[in-house]
Amino acid sequence: MAAEKPAGALSKAFRVEPGSKVDLSKWDPSDTQGHTKQSADKELVRGIERLESLQDRLWAGKGGAILIVLQGIDTAGKDGTVRHVMSAFNSQGCQVIGFGVPTDDELAHDYLWRHHLHTPAKGWISIFNRSHYENVLVVRVHDLVPKKQWERRYDQINAWERMLSDEGTTILKFFLLIDKDEQRRRQQDRIDQPEKQWKFKAADLKERELWDQYTQAYQDALTRCSTQWAPWYVIPSNRKWFRNLAVAEIVADRLDQLKLAYPPAEPGIDKIVVK
């Protein structure tokens, strides 16, 4: 069994320190920090219980807002993370938003407009499955806008996230890291299993050919947009069970730091007897 880790150990291990230059080849996508699947399964149950309690206090006390960003290359596990970790959250105070190709109406506005519409209100948690970072990722890799346009977006995104933070939103950003061999296995699994074939598109193989270009784009985004107010975490995700544990622990540790509390009860409630 893995040795017990001190609180915040995974946060410290996977946080991209602001100002540091990210080289993803230095990160091991199979890293488990000494955890085993057996121990992680038990720890995840406790982590889910922590998240349930923390969200209950967040919702009741309206103690700020939480924005969780999930990014990663195809098959990295964004949907799986939502299913296995974010299911801890009561849908009454949580929304999951998947950002696909922009609509004509969205394209008629600035590129952050559609994302701002879904930022969380006080007491709420918003989970972005893909996010505003597509505007320095896919648009760069596919040359959808000129370099000078996507290049200035790093600073604009930092400023936008700073504004959200200053107004009471806690931002957590997770890059789910897998290697190319793991992606090949997962894509083949989608092809081989009838119940998963709907997830596979022939265009996915074209995107796979752009692996190196996406890696460079992600490295630049992680380097330039991990800030004190909105840090990035690089989560080793070759092993799904560890990915789930790491995200759950980091989110719970950050919510713990907010000192969330239930609002005070009405005066005299301790003297009331229901008959």
C-alpha cells in the first residue's frame, strides 16, 4: 500500500509554477506518485465525500464561485474526469459546459464572449470541458487566425482570468497528459468496441498526425498562462484511476482553503421543538 501523502502533495507535484517554462517531455504521463490502483480507489471514495461536503457549504453559504477548466488532447479523459470526479457535485449548483465549434452568433462576438456567458455565479461551480484555451490551441494548429492575433490572446486570457479572480471566482485548470501510445490504444479501443464506436471520427486520425504541433501549443499555453490567480496543473493521465484521484484531491484541497461555512441559523432555533 502506498504511504500516506501529506495534504496538498499532489497540488505541489503537478502545479505549473508561474513564470516557469513547460517542457512536457519532462513530465511522466504514467506517474502515480507512489499510489496503487487499490489504494487510489479507496482514497477517491474519500475524496468524493470531501467534494460533496465542500460543495454543499459553497452552495449554502454562497462563498464565492468555482471555475474548473479541463483540457487535453483527444482521448485524454476530459469526459471521464467529469463522470468519475465531478459527479460528486449536486447539479443544483453545478454546470458542465462543452465548447465545440463556435456558432455563427458566437463568431459575431469576441472570442471570450461565449465563455463568459457560462462563468459561475456565487455558490456555483462551472466545469469547462474544453475552454477558452481552444483560442490559442486549435486556432493556432490549424492556422484559423493569424499568428499576431492568437499571440496576443495569452495576455488577454490572463487579464480576463484575473478579473474573474478579483471578483471572487476561484479558477483551477487541469491539463490531462497522456502519451501518444496511450492515445493509440484508446482510439483503437473506440474502434473495436461497438458501444464506443460513436465516439470515433475519421478526422481524429488527422488530428493525431498533428501531435507535435498540439504539444508545442499546449506547452506555450501552460507556460504563459499559469498564474498565481489561475494556475495550471499537469495531471498524468495514462492511468485513469490516478487521474481521477489527482483531480479530486487538488480540487478538494483548494476548496478547503476557502474556509467554506454554512450560513448562521436563525436566532433562537435551538429552542424550537417541532410538534
